[in-house]
Amino acid sequence: MFDNIDRTDIEQLGEFGLIEYLTKAVELTQPSTIKGIGDDAAVLDFSGQKMLVSTDLLLEGIHFDLRYVPLKHLGYKAVQVNLSDIYAMNGKASQITFSIGLSSKFPLEAVEEIYEGALIACKKYGVDLIGGDTSASAQGLVISVTSIGYAEEAKIAYRSAAQEGDLLCVSGDLGGAYVGLQLLEREKQIFLENPNIQPDLEGKDYIVERQLKPDARKDIVELFEAYDIKPNAMIDVSDGLASEILHICKASGVGCKLYEEKIPIDPMTYETAREFGLDPTVCALNGGEDYELLFTIPQDQYDKVKNQLDITIIGYITEQNAGCEMISKSGNVHPIKAQGWNAFSKEK
Ligand code: ADP
Ligand code: MG
């Protein structure tokens, strides 16, 4: 791996040299960042707002496969999936820390690419990189990102605050990242069998990007602010719609009705799922990594969301005893079950 790029051994630089080299392009823009990289700890000041913190661990072979994930995309995605958790609280993301464990197969150039992607994401989302940790790893690449943000206490959207009668809404469209993954897996298999065949992803940009280069929905949180929409409960869709709906319902002690025909699925996702013999609805329900926002709003806010092109009302919240159910396109009622994407059971 990495034979096609120049190789500089990380050992030549040493740990401090590496950190300095990787972080030389870091710029701080958030007023809440008092001190970033360079001391024993960063210093932040949220002047009265509540602080939000979320962290994720990404392991090579479990969460990503470097045979088809470009390193720059990996750095970008590692940041985005973390910011998504801050937006899912209806908060503003302001800082991240970025930590890496590197096995000896990684030359400096590879790490640099990861950082390039991470810094592109930071810049695009106005987030400061304020620290991290760097270590050797016995095997494979490890990335851990912690995201930090803030929100007014009254605006924070917990999973546990859905109310009976709320409208169940989702941003964007679903299932694309999962179908994109199927496509990449297929091309990987073809490549492994015959390395002379180049991947054929022609015309599939949207779903491949949904998988490799997701964008957290900062814009939806901004839209809430602009239109004075206050979601009662919210969660980001990382494990599939079904699993996230059940999280909200369980945490809130409510049930729900979900309408299959309302689930937003992009035409390319739909067609490609069909090509693979997959049910597009199942891809949306159980596929993961869409990083859209699933939320509930009181019915009296219907007028504020009904004309938002990027928000779809997919159902409503009921009392707990009514259960969590999906009404299929043909009118049948099915209990919603979480199959979700689960790193512990991922087939290899
Ligand atoms: P310590 O020994 O106290 O853990 P380090 O030498 O690991 O300190 O880190 C020195 C500074 O560099 C700290 O501000 C730390 O946050 C930052 N840093 C270390 N690794 C990274 C990294 N991978 N990305 C960004 N900043 C880093
Ligand atoms: Mg350290």
C-alpha cells in the first residue's frame, strides 16, 4: 500500500516534528477558542452557553477499508461524522480534537492526506482544530475525533423529549450511503479478482459521495434558527432510520407511525438498490451513515416546515402503547425493528 506515492518515514521527523508539520496550516477562528494546540490542554470559553462534547473512534478494518477509501476522504469524513453529533443536539460545532494511531506502513505523505481532508472539513464548517494525540499503533490506522460545540440551554434537542402528537421529520434523503457502499464493495471484489479492471462508478457520483464524503447538516440547524423552529427531540441518522426512530421513541417513552411512502429516497439510490436486488426502503431503514437529522416538532410548527424542500414529514409520534409502526405503501402495518449497521456484527 502507498507504493505510488513518495515515502517519507515518520521516524525522521519524530513525534513533535510530526505534530508541528501536520498542524502548521491550522487557523483559529472561533471566539470561544482561547488557546489551541501547543500547551498541555486547550482553553475554551463559552460565556454562559452550555457546552456539548461528543467523541468517536474509527478503526481500520472495522469502520473503514483503505482499499477503497481515499485518505483525504477519510480525514474529511472522520470530522463530519463527529460534527453531526453536535448538530443533532441542535448545537453549533466550534472545535475538534483529532487523534491518530499509526502503524509503520503509513508514511508521512499518507498522514498528511488524512490531515488535509480533516482541515478541509474544519474550514468548510468554521471549526477550530485545537489539539489531539499522536501515537504509533501496532496494527492499522486508528482515528479518534472529539467534537465540541455549544447551545443555549433552551434550544438543546435531546432524544428523550419527543411528545405525543409531534410530527416526525427527516432532512435530506436516506439509504444513499448504504447503496454507495454496496457499489464500492462490488468494485473492490472485481478489482481483487482482476487488478487490471478499473472501478466502474460512472454516473454514480451522488451515492459514492454519500458514502465517502458525507456532509453534516449544519445547514438544517441554521434553518431552525432562521425560521424559529424548535425541534423537541433530535438524533442524527448514523445507523439507519429504523434504529434512530426507536432510539427517540424509547428515550421519550412514546410510539410512532411512519409512512413508507414518505421516506425520502433519491432516484439514484432507488435505481441502484434495485440493480443490487435490494429493497430501497430497507436500505433507508437499515442502511447506515446517511448523517441526516431525524427530529420531531410540535404540530403547531407544521406551517414552518411544510415548504422546506430539504425536510420531509415522514410520520408522527403516538402514545407508547400504540407501538412503533410503519404503514407500508400497500397499507399493511409492520412493527419497526432495528437491524441497523453495527460494527460488532459487520460481515467481512
Ligand atoms: P502531551 O504529551 O501533553 O500529550 P503532546 O506532545 O501529545 O502533549 O501534544 C502537544 C500538543 O500538540 C498538544 O496541544 C496536543 O493537543 C497537540 N497534538 C498532539 N497530537 C495532535 C494531533 N494529532 N493533531 C492535532 N494536535 C495534536
Ligand atoms: Mg499526547
